Amino acid sequence: MAEIWNPARVKKSINMDEVKTLEEAFHVAVAVGSGNTVLAGYLEDINNHIRILRRLGFPDRKAVLETYTEHYELCGLLRKRNVRAARKAMIEHIRKSQQIARGVTLTQLQQAIRRGTL
């Protein structure tokens, strides 16, 4: 996974659909790798419910590069078996994703209100 998420491998032209698919698979792979198959199942279910937010949450190259960097760093911590630091990094990553999801949701609501569709 570290090789996939190495920020140095990001090309000038980013296939956003591919990144979004890889991003979903990353979280499930971490759960499977931890031996927590219940969590992996939950994540697959969550992915199915929040896919639209994830799709809207990658608006630009900067967001993609940040995701690559965060995933790459987490892979490094896992390879070193630094559980405490990996847990902290994952919590920060999840909180950041939650903030992005809130922002996307509020933006979509504001746009719907302006259009008069809400």
C-alpha cells in the first residue's frame, strides 16, 4: 500500500475516479490488515453510504496530494509497527475527513437553497 500511496508517484494528470476507488479500498485494507473483519464490513457499508460525499470531497489536486501524504505516512507507521502513532494519525485522518464531509454537505445545501430546490 505504501507504494500505491507514495506522493512522489502522483502524476500531473490525476484520474480522480481511480483515486476515489483507491481511497475507499485503503481504509478497508487497513481494517482487514488489523484482523478486524467486523470493522472491514462496517467500512464497506459506510463506503456505500458516503460515496457521494467522498466523490465531492476531492475537489482539487491539493486535496488528493494531502490524502496521498496522509495514507503514505500511515503506511510507514504501520510498517514500523508504531501502533500508538498510527492510531493517532488515523484519528486525525478521520477527523479531517469528517470536516470535509461537513463542508461538502453544507455547500450542497447552500447551493440547493440558492437554486430553490430545497
